[in-house]
Amino acid sequence: MDRSSEIREFLRTRRARITPEQAGVAPHTGARRVPGLRREEVAQLAGVSVDYYIRLERGRTQGVSEAVLEAVARALQLDDTERAHLFDLAQPTTGRARRKRPLAPQKVRPALYRALDALGVPAVVQGRRMDILAANRLGYALIADFEARPHRDRNAARFVFLDEAAGTLYSDWERVAADCVATLRLYAGRHPDDPQLTELIGELSLHSDTFRRMWADHNVLAHTSGSKRLHHPLVGDLTLDYVVLAVEDDPEQTLVIYTPEPASPAAEAINLLASWTGTSPAGATTPEQTPNTAG
């Protein structure tokens, strides 16, 4: 991916969402030709010259300091995830080493399979590009049987945008889709040269107008917790909370655990799903059954 265009569009979209009133800048008189802040207003807030900021927004980050990036992040009121994304996009010129070696394949450790096996609620291990590396039986039964799909198709974003079942499963499909795109955007900032990511983005852009629209928003998101409303074909409507836990020996693997409120209809639905899958507690596919070597 072209980092210059990525920085340009990211800064432009962040600038467009902030009004002068929100930024504490006295608005200029007359009609505004752009939504949000003008470039000169961002420069003023960041304490840099207008020419300097214009060069930065055009993607010319050669020699930019971390102090300037911090000032721009404050001026644009970026949250922690957006700030980290800005630094990732400017990485080649802020002194940080850029990854040049191919990404090593991701493997799920046996201990993590055992942890999945011990959980009595749906759980999924997610890797780079939102690849589904593993799940327990309840996890597969809740969302989709990724285990039965070719390795290339074991991907949450492909499921959300290209599988009609996702539109029925997720009651808040639009929000789930936007979260997928924002998660991929964050990953793209860290790994712009990942060929599998390029392939995935190209495929989703080709087949989904919604994905193209959301990708152009340049939003980024780091999931830690939340809730999902689902309409499951077997157990009906349910709302589940989820937490996202990093896997210590591979920070690009996460364990996503879905839990219902105790003694709720959702808990009854999960018990019914467990009965249907023959798992109580839930069981996980073992490494011997399905080797995970996703890149």
C-alpha cells in the first residue's frame, strides 16, 4: 500500500470530522469550502507552519519528528488507537525499523487449544487480517463452521462481507461490518506490505460496495470488549458480551470469548446450542485435526 496516500487520506478524514468549535478555534468569516478544520487551523493548533503541515498531509513525511506527530495527533483529537495508527503510517521516517522479512506463519499452541476446550462458552482465536485460526465447537456453531472451509476462506472479514449468512446472523450487521473494516485498517498500518492483506482488500473491494465505502472512511479500531446482537438460525435472538484477550507469545493472535448474562435468555440459548453440538463444556478442534499455519 502507498503510505503517502494512506497518511494523506487519514489526516484529511480526521481533519474533516472536527468543527472549529470542537477544536476551540475561532471560525473564519464567510462560507467554508471544506468540512471540518482547514489545514491552516490544524497547523495553528499543532504549532507548526502551514507549509509544514501541508507537506505532511500530502504524505511527505521525510524527516518528520515524533514531537510533530504528537502535536498533530493532539490537534486532531486522535484517540490512542488513531495516534498509534498515525505513527505506524509515518514509521519509515520516524526512525523505527520497518519489517522487511516475510511474516512467519501463525500457529496455535496446544495450550491454547486446551484453554478453548475448557471453556463452556463460544470462543475463537483470531490472527492476522482477521483470519480464524481456531475455535471451540460452540464458537464454530455460533458464528460459522470455519473448520469446514478452505484455509483461505477462514477469515472473519470475508465472512461478514461475502457470505449472505452473515447478514442474517448479525442483527447490527452495519456496525459489525464497520468494525471489521476499522480493524483491517489498523492492521494495514502495521503491515502495509502483507501480500495476503492486499489480496483480501482487493477481493472485498471488488465484491462489496459497502466495504469500499467504509474503507474510504479510514477509521481504525482496536477491539477489547463489547457486545453483539445475533439472530442464530437454531437458537434465535441473543445478545452476548465479548472480551478480546491478547495471546502472550504472539501479540497478533487474540482470544475472543463470548459470554451471556447469567440466567438470561441468551444463556438458555447457549445451553441449547451446547446441547445441539454435543459439548458441555465446549470442545475445541485439536491441532492434530486441523493444523493452523496461516501467514
